[in-house]
Amino acid sequence: MSSNDALAACDRLVRVFERAIALSATPGEGVDDSYRAPALQFAIAQFRMRIQPALRPGWLAWDPVHIALFGGTNTGKSTLVNLLLGREGAGMGVRARFSQYPEAHRAANIGDHWLDDTPTRFRGYQRFRNRRPPRQTDESLQRDGYRPAVATLDLDTQGEPSFAPPTAPSAVVWDAPDFSTEQAGTYLGTVIDLLALADLVLMTVTDESYADHRGMSLLRMLNETGVSSLIVANKFPDHASMSDHLSATLGQAGKSGAPVFRLPEVSAPSTSERFQCLLKCEEVERLREAVQLEANAGPALKKRALLGSLRAIEHQMEDFLGPLKHEAALSSKWNALVRKFANETIHEPYQRNYLDGIHYGELNRTLVHLMGLLQVPGIGPVLDLTGQVVRVPIKLVSRGVKKLLGRPTEPSPRPVELEVLESGVQTWLARTKGETQLLVRDAPQGPWNGILEELESEAYRARLLERFHQGYRDYQERVEREIRVRASRLFEKLKENPGKLATLRGANLVVSATSVALVVKSAGINWSDAVLGPAVAGLWQNLVEWGLGRYLEVLRDELKAVQLQAIDSLIETELVGPVSALFSNTLSADDLLAVHEDFALIKHEVERIAGGPG
């Protein structure tokens, strides 16, 4: 086991969780959406932003502490970022959704190694160095969608005057986008990515936003990981009842016992002067000291966040896999139905109406091939040539009789075997479509509508039947090879008794001149016992009298077994498989077991890196 194995396991788990998210976005029967705060999305973000980077060599030596600020619109996030930086590095504005992208403020000597050398962090984001991404208008967001971007800004190159030293000079301080308005929901995923990266989180609230359900969902989700957090109440009335309600709300709805810091109201002629006044406030000093104390823990803080993230994912694993298990159950139900109907409408009628019926003719074909091997050298081929000459008048007579009887003439008859199979296939398709219609009726929002559309499509059914007929042609070639092999084995068996072989060769001259010359396809007859049987009855009788009756029975049973197995393979490959695959991309029981095995591998490696289960 190695970190590379764990990294590969992370990639597999992320793909599984992404599949679960896709299922969660589509309502379905029996799927519980109660845990849908962005928990699954947060789990994926934790793998990409925290866990996978931690599995890379020397993680603690090159990855700085990440401090993230998040909160609703106009809760003072950017102001708080600046208070931690000791300068007005973060842009501030009163309009909603002023911040749209995550911005990292850090000392120049920290650099961007922690970002550039971790391919899973902010994957798919456009990156900006020492400049901010251009804002998108509401119209652009609606028309073009959110274009993810991330900025890294050096403290010493922005030109803002410093009024206090950075609270945590060796840390990266993040300003997060807003998330509390409907329009801002389009980039909620960016906030989740940032929270998944953070080793310390500061949530800003006001008296108007502290009970916001989005904020409480994010806070509750965050606290399940055990990541260190602080609450900063900005512009909050100095009333005991309000403070009590804030604490109660955070404790009950947000499941948070984080300390609360209240930024006082400060009046000043300008934003800059207000900022400088805030820096001098006792509560701000206390806040800066608390942040510094947490950040100074460094590796211990990061290990705690890493282990906490892993525990939270493990605790919710069954919930995360719930949609996948439900889908797997539906897929299993569908596969079972498709196979059950195929068995009842194709397999069983084929065995009953052909293999065990009067039209079964493969043993007769085997004996006819034996007749060919029994030819007397020099004479038999001449008779066979005569038989070929006789074909034409027989064919003409056959066509004439059919014409007098008013029957259509066909150049070659359809094999009884194929007719039995085609009838079964049509019945199977009709029954499968009918059952799917019932499933759509019982679960209109389930996965069955798409399947029914395919089954009702003429183009799909034509492709399916073409696959079946091609498979049947391959099957015929295989059976013909089996028949010739068994005829050769029977001939070798006869060669063990030269006297009997000579007798059969003499008898075969008569058969060749009479029956075999009536070429089966030319005359429009088939190979069945009912029609061709009399032509080979004498040969059969001789073989039985010479003690080969049991041998012939075994030969017939072997041929039937080979045919049944080949037909079942044909049904599975060309019919059942494609129709089962209409319910696609599902995880099997083995796949779900592999999820737990991958997580156990990741957990073992993370605990090794972090120094134990914590």
C-alpha cells in the first residue's frame, strides 16, 4: 500500500460520489433527499481540496494553514479579512454579491506551490495572480453560467498601507463569495470548495442573517468535520436577548459551540477611517489573538482538520451511497425481469417446441454427413454427382405441386428452429415493454421512461433484431461444425469393425442414389425426424443393431446440450444484455464493496500521515 494507491482510491470514490449526486438531482422512488444540504458535494470537495493534497509527499512542510471567511451578503466578510491582514487588501462593497470568487491573501514568500502542485485543488478554475477576476453581471450569470475563478494576491504588492501586522503571517487568508441570495446560489459550489480547504473557518453573521438556512446548513455540515471555527457577529444589537438567541440558533440549527465575537458599530467619515477604528477595538484584538492562537498550532491544526474530514465522510458514507444502492436495487430488479421473461418466452419454448419436438433434425444431419463419409471410393462420388443432376427436376416438381395447391413458392424454407426462436423473441419484447409500461405508471419520475422510449422505438427494435439474426448465423456455423465433428467421431468408431463398415458402405450406395439425392433444401423439406427420418432409418437401425444405440443417444443429447448452451449465449449476448443495459451506469454489489475497501485504504494512509486516528 502506498500514497499513490490511496490517491487512485480517492479518484474512484470521487467518481462514485459524483454518480450519487447525479442520482440525487433526479427524483426517484424511494430516494431520501433529507440529507441533501450539499453534503455529497462537500465530501467530493474534501477529497480534492484537503485529502488528496495531504497524500502527497511532505504535505505538512509545504501546505500552509488556510483560514477561510464565509457568510451571507453584506455580513462584513471582506472587512473581517482586512482586520486579519492589518490592511485593506480585500475589496469591500455594500451591493449584493460584491464578492464572486475566492481570493487568497498571503505573504509573497509563501508562494503558490500549495496550489500549483496540487492538481485536484480548484480543478477547472481559471487562475489569477495578483489581480482579481472580472465580475459577472446577473445577466451574464443567467446567460452563460458561472465561470469559476480563483485569485492569489501577495500582501506586499497590492499597495495598501499596513495599519497592523498580519494576524497569521504564515497562513493564507481567504475571502469567500457570497452565498445567501438566490442569484449567488449559482456559485455556492465555490464556497463549498473553499470550506473543504480551510483549516480554520470564520463565519460572519448579522442580526438579519444569522438564522439564514443556507448559512446554518453550511455551518452544520462544517462542524461535523470538527474543523476549528469562530463566529463573528457584525453590526449586532447589544441586547442580551439577541445574543442569547444567536447562541441558541447556532447551537441548535448550526450544531456549533464556536465562540462568538461581536464587532462593535463604529462611525467614521470614511470606510478607511472606520477600518482603522475597528482595528483598535478590544473585541477585534481578542478576535485577532484567537485566530493567531489557532493558526500557530500549524501542523496540529491541519492534522485535526484532515482527520475530522475523514471521520465525517465515514459517518455519512451509508447516506452518500443510498441513491446508488437504490439504483442498484432497481437495476437488479430490471435485469431479473428481463432474464425471467427471456427464460419463459424464448428458452423454455425453444427447448420444448424444437429440441424435444418432432422437428429436431440435427441428429439426422449428423447421419447424412456420416453417409458422405461412408461412400465407396470411386462409386459414391459418381452417385452424388447424379444426385446433383436430379435436384433440378425434383425442385421443379416441388414447385409445381405447391403451385397447384396454391402455396407460395420459396427458394428455401425457413428453419423450424429459427421460426420457434423468432416467435419467442417477439413475445419477449412485447412482454418486456408491457412490464416497463407498468413500471412507468407506478413510478413516473423513475428511470423507466427512458427505457420505455427505447423499447417502443422501431429503430431500436430493428437494431436488436439485426443483432439477433447475425448471432443466429454465427450459431448455425458453430452447430454445423459440431455436427461434422460428431459425424467424424462416429465414422472413426465404425472403422473399428471393418466388416460392419463395408456393409454400411454398400447400403449407403442405395441411400445416396435415392434419398440423399433429394437435396433437402432443393425439395423444400427439412432435416426433421418427421420428414427426413425415413431416409436415414435404415442406417439408424443398423447402428442400433450393432450395439451403437446408446452411443447415438449420447450423441443426440450432446448435440442438444451444445445447441441449448449456444442459444442461451446468443439470447444473453444479443438480446438480454443490450436490453438490460438500458438501465445503465449502475454500481453492482461488488462495486459498492469496493467503495468501502477504497475508503479503508485511504483512511489507513491518512492516519499514518496524520500520526494516528486522532
